[in-house]
Amino acid sequence: MLSIAALQAVVTAAPFDGEPTNGELDAIEWEIPLILAEVDLLDVEISLLDRPASELDDRRIRRARNRVLAARRDLTNRASTALAGGAA
């Protein structure tokens, strides 16, 4: 029976420790407002899975979507400002 073991050396020099880097943690912290807004929208959508939406539910969904859009806008504006080196 032939062995199927890898005959080449490992490609990565350092073993993966499973922990996020500081840059990844900074990116997550940068995106927290958007993540929280998306979680709120998901909560509203989940609450409406088993029943028809009322007028109040429609407003809740609309507000949650507007919060997501506002968070995306703010994140994009902050990113473009940071890349440009500050406000013009």
C-alpha cells in the first residue's frame, strides 16, 4: 500500500497560533458600529420570521436598515479621511 503523506516541506515558516494580529483587531474595532447595526437589523428580521409584519414592524425594519446605511457611510467616510491624511 502506498503512503499518501506529503513529500514537500511545510510552506509556512511559522506555525499559525490562531490569534488575530494587532492589525486585525484594529480593523474589527474600526468596524464595530457597523457590526452592531447589522446585528440589530438581523434581530428585527429574525423576530418577523414566524409572523406577518405590522406597520410598527415595518418601521422597525426601516430604522434598522437606515442605521446600517448610516454606519456604512460613516465607516466609508472615516476610511477615506484616514487614507487622504485628514480633512480637506
